Amino acid sequence: FHSGTPDGLTDVAFGNNRFVSVSGKTMVYSTDGENWYGSPNSITDTSNTTVSLRTIAFGNNTFLAMGSNGRIVTTSDGSSPTITFIKSLDWMTVHGVTCSE
């Protein structure tokens, strides 16, 4: 995937000299805000649970994205995400997140 600004993204954060944006199973990144890289539906979970990202923030050299089904996705650059499952968040949808240094 490479194009101008993708449609339908729900949130964007800036850090480590790049923008990272999310929506649903998609995470894309850009160094200039015009050309975006990544793959639509690129966030997959080995448990076959839908990962639906809604929000992202940057802090401590890490992007942190959250959404539904207790999944937290972290990455330093937007191209190599790591998915973590938090059982106590499994029942809720997170609509906002913030990070602090």
C-alpha cells in the first residue's frame, strides 16, 4: 500500500519523525504526511480475534494503539507492530489514549 492520505483513518500520532495512523485492522505510516506506507488490514491476531484499532498516541519512543477486544498494539515506527492482549480490557472499546514521557 502506498498512496496519498488514506481515507477513513480514525486517529493519527506523530513521533520519531513520522506520522502513524490507525483504523480497524489498518496501521499506516508517513514521514511527510502525504505519502503513506503499510498494508490495509495489516494488524492480525494469532487468536483469530478481530483487532479493531480506534486511537493512537506517542510517548517514550513508542506508538501505542488501542481499540476493541482488549488488544494493545505497540510499535516504534508503524511498520513492525506488536499485539498484546489484556484480558481485563476484553469487554470494552477504548476511544482515546494518551502517553506521557
